[in-house]
Amino acid sequence: MLKKILVTDLKPGMYVSNIAQDGITLHQHEREGRVKDSKTILTLRKRGVKEVYIDIDQGDDSPEAITLDDAEEELQEKIVELNRHRAPHETSSSLEQESKIASLQHQRALNLVSQAMAAAQYGQEIEIQPFEEMADHFIDSVVRNQNALACLSRIRDKDNYLMEHSVNVAVLMAILGKHLELDATYLHQCVTGALLHDIGKILIPDEVLHKPGKLTSDEFTTMKRHAALSKKILEKSKHFSQVSINIAGQHHERLDGQGYPAGLKGEQISPEGRMASVVDVYDAITADRVYHKGLTPSAALKRLLEWSGPHLDKQYVQAFIKAMGIYPVGSLIELDTGMVGVVVEESQKSLQPVIKLIYNLKQHEYCNVERHDLSQARCPWHIVKVVDPEPLGIKVQDFLN
């Protein structure tokens, strides 16, 4: 049985368990195994690690440790508190109106990234203008109604991950930048860089890039080259800003120096690099991959909060959580009526989003799809909890079009 414990309460004889998502390089320093002496604990503290998981079936228990359920509840309470006094996102376009525009731009962006990767594969220079224009389109759409592009970022194709991830990270960067009220030019450069942050992956051998399983140590070393390659490709163009180049080169750096390619630490990582790492991790852990099942949006926010501090920038993690809301678009929620709905946009009250009712838990069957704003007086239902769609066999993306 796994429990969560503060590092300050860790004692020799306890067994630290690494339960990080496969393929996400965050908890590498938390080597799984029994704590032999106080030196190990001191090392963790020096690296800024605040909490770890212990396996009480393989080591000592502690009265200070809490169960996984209690740990998840604490994280959810922190997310609710972060959003409690946040004003709702302003919109100047309805979801229906903006979805038509966003869908076209999203597809164009996928094609654009695909073309750029093909060019990079043949050593050709990447033209910056199409990406600058796309960045502007994304920012404009997010300003009008961020939910449209957010919905599209939840519609995935396993066979098209590389392109979709690049586009999604750009969308999420625009959403985060809007919330932070970043300078327009700076945000433009951030989104441009996000669109191409993974372009170096096209130069990674296919047998490594598309391996249907966990990478070996040597293969992972090869895979880690992609960030430096992405940086090199953008530098070769001589037109991309240093901000865009930093995003390409630094999105896998970590505050504790455990990232790559340069092992940068703390303030050595640029602000845009730290922002990119947050949105990159979020999109990666919410995607279904061969080697790991994607988390729900709500579960992913909890992981970001948990990883903030030693790994990810706490300021940007908290800002991203506020930007996405308590129930991010694409979340599946259970109501006190026994009905299940998918969140499609935020309402005027962050605890009561706009949903599409899609499933009846009592009858174990789909229902007629109905749109409801839970913040409206005529809709007195309350959310009981976030639901994992997999056990119910629900494909959330089918209801986000």
C-alpha cells in the first residue's frame, strides 16, 4: 500500500516508491528503494523535494503518512482554493462561433508543423512567417473564447501525437500567457516557439521515437537529444527570436537541475522555458501513449501541483491551474443525479461549468446529449466528483466536436 509523506517526516527503514508517469522525466532523483540512513533524506531535502511516496508493504509505516485518497483530496482542495476568487474568463465569441474558426486554424497548424518537420528532416531552413501568423491566430482565438481551442486540444489521434502535441503546447501556452497578461510581442514569440518546440524529434531515429515500449537507458539518451536539436534548427533560421529558441531548447529543463539537455537549474532557465515545461508536461501526461495511459485533465493538474517547487516553477503551475479552471475542458464529471457530463466551457462560476450530459450511471447507458450551464438557477445539480472515462468506456473526445 502506498502512502504520501513529507520528506521532513521520512525515516530510515521506509521504502520510497517512484510512481511518476512512465516517460515523464520528473522524479528520477526519487530512486525506488529502502531509505538506509539520514544521508539519503538530507540529499532529497537539499534538492528541494518536499514529499515522496512510501510503500508500507516493503518498508516501515508512519503516523504522519497519509493515504493516496487523502493526498488526492488535499491536492483538489488546493486547486479549488487557487480558483476560488478568480474571475471567470471573458469571452467575446460564443463557443459555437469560435469553434468553427478554431477548427480551421487547428488543422492548418497541424499541416504547418508537419511540413516544417519534413523540411527539417532534409536540412532545409524553416520559414518563420507562417508560424508567426499561426501564433497570432491562436492568440486571437484564445482571447475571443479559449474553450474552442481547448476542446480541440483534447481530441487526439495516437498515430499523430508528434504534430498534435506541438500544436497543443502552443494552444496551452497562449492560454497561460493570456491569463498572465503577458506583453503581446513576448506572448507572440512564446507561442511561435511552442509550435516548433519538438521539431528536433524528427531527427531522432524512428526505432527510438516510435518504440512501442519503455526506452532503454541508451535509447533515452538518444531521445534527450531532441531538445538540443530543436534549438539548433531554430537557430539555423536566423529569424526566430531568442525567446522562441529558449522554448525549443529548455522545455525539458527542471528547476532542480535534473532536466536536459544542459541540466540548467533555477533562474538559469528562462521564464519562457519554465512556462513551456509546465504546458509541455500537462499535455504529455494527458495523452494516451503506448507506454502510459493519459491522465484526466483534473488528475493532471494535481500532478503539476505536486511537482511544482522541486521540478516545475510554482508560480507558473499555479497560474496555469487558474487559467484552466477547477474543471478543465474535457473533464468528465458525475452529478448528484447519477448523470455524467463532459465539461465544454467555464461558466460565470468556476465550480459550476457548462457541460454536456452524455451518460446515465444508474442505467449504464448513454443518454440524449443535452447542454447545461450548472451555474444557472434552473439547474440545481451539483458535481459529486471527477470521473475516469476509461472504466465506463466513454471517449470524451467524441463529445467535444
